[in-house]
Amino acid sequence: MNKPLILIIEDDKAVKNLISTTLETHDYNYHTASNGESAILDATSNNPDVIFLDLGLPDIDGIDIIKKIGSWSNVPIIVISSRSEDKDKIAALDAGADDFITKPFSIDELLARLRVTLRRLNNMQSTTIESSIFNNGDLKIDYASGCAYKNNEELHLT
């Protein structure tokens, strides 16, 4: 995976700046959105690798954003919220979030959870690539590229 793109959806400027600065320091690409509407537009346009999402946005509740994005994308969503009750965590996870961090949070923990999520994403992508190749003796079919090989020589099929 090249440099991953992280979408930060956070309306609190101080928290958004903290996360942005941390990601920049650790050489991640990122975009930011301060409300749900611009977040959904950014997620649609830029296809981020991971989303950091605050649940308490001014226009759309974070749970609804999880559901909307989850209806067309499998992007991992890490919730970062001051909502600390079990019911809120369970609601976010049941709606489709992949992880939940309660504010205040440790930057080291945030980065560790991001690394775990990216590692899981990388493993899923590797498995997908591997499963798109069929091997049987001297015959190899690469479904992703649409090529077939016999004895490592490309077959020209019509």
C-alpha cells in the first residue's frame, strides 16, 4: 500500500489540528471535514483508506454517517468520540464502525490503532490479489489482468 489517505471528520478545531499534525508528522496523507455533509462528499470523491470520525457533528449524527458511508464502501471507520457509554460504543460498532476510541485519547494509542487497521487492510488486499490468480500445473489465469499463461508464456485468447 502506498501512503494511505486518512479522512478526519471532526468539528472541534483543537482535536482536528492535533490529529492532523500527528498524521503529518508520521508521513500520512489526510483530508479534513468539519461536518457530515462535507465528510460524505470527501469520502465519495477521494476514497480514503481509513476514516477517523467524531460522532457529535453539527449537522449529521456520526452513526448516520457510518451507515451512509457503509452502504457503498468498506472503508474502515475509527470512531473518536467523547461519548463513553457502552450503548454509544455498541451503537457505533453495530452501525459499521471498526473501532472506537474515547476522548480524551492518547496519540500513541491512536497511531497504534491506525497501524492495526492499515495492517488488516493490507492483509485483505493481499488475499484478494492472491485469490484472483488460478494455478493448475502449467496453466495460470490472472483474472485481475485478464491474462492466461501456459509454461509462463502468455496465451493470446479471443
